[in-house]
Amino acid sequence: MANYILQEMADGMANKKKAPYPKMQTYTMFDYAQVIKRIHTHSPAFSEATIRGVIDTLVETVIDVLPMGHNIKIDGLGVFSLSLGFCDSPDDKDKSSYRHVNARSVNFKVDKNLLKTINRQNTFERAEPGVKRYKKLKTTPAQRLAKALEFIEKNSQMTLTDYTIITGLSRSGASQELKRFTSDPTSGLTTRGSHAFKVWVKR
């Protein structure tokens, strides 16, 4: 059984009204090792080492193929494509001046059959009554960045969960904000590792 809550969020309209939206109730995040064990449970004929090798090779294939201008489609899962962005700010005097470009994100478009299967196998039930109110943060991005750097100074590194705890942001909000920080070379923040092993450290 899957659970959800009703979360009040700004709907983005000019009148600033807020409307409740269903939001998945998330209890934990499966790390790489847990995913491998889960796959092994479903397909015990494949050893955990074999499964790890296949997933690692898939990641390497994504890294190799996407920059070549190809998207990757995995039947039953979805399509992966590369998103680009500018590394620097445009020159105000010359908007057409040369600018550096890099990979900004990897987009994922889910296979519709995956959603159909999830809906067929699950019933979504409300986890708690009422609507979870949207809380306006009392801190600025600059203040949250300072908290992150202070945390890293004491602990040498910071996880996404750490950042949600010290700032009060949701996981998605924290992830987006950290992406903005790391794309700014003056923030003093960068990443190490990838996927479930990604941490943030001082630049």
C-alpha cells in the first residue's frame, strides 16, 4: 500500500492562492547497495556482483552516449536525454558573445507502461488527515549557503539529507538549491561522488 499527504503549495498564479496537491509520503531512500539486493531478490539467478556490474556499465553507457547527441530508451522504464546550460553569464555589451556550455542535468521521461503498472499494482491512501501547510522559509539562500559551509567545516562533507535538516527544505527543494550553488564557482561549494554516494564539500 502506498501513502500520500496533501501538501499546500503555491500554484504559481498571480493571485498567489495556494492549492493542495497529493504528495508521496516518502519514508526512506534506497541506496545503491539496497537496490542491488532488491534486484537480486527478484532475480536470484544473477549474483549481486553481476547486477552491480550491469548497473555500473549502464551508467558508463549513459555517460558515453548522451554527449554524442543520442537519447537512451529503456523499454518499461523511460527515456534519458541530456540538458545543457551556460557556465558563465552573458556579456551585457554583447549578448551574442561566445559562452561556455556544459551538461546541466539529465532529463528522464517515464515510460507510460511503467505508470500503468504502478497504478495497477498499488492503491494510494491518505497517510494523515488535513492539509500540510506550506511554510515560508525565514532564511535566504545566502544564509542557507553559509549554514552548509559551516556544517562542512565541522564535518568535512554534507549529504542531501544533512542539508534538508539544517535548512528545512524538502529533498527536491534542497537538491535544486544545491545544484544552483555548485554551478556558481563563487559559492565555495562543489560535489564529490555520484548518485547515492554524492556528497557536498568545500570547493
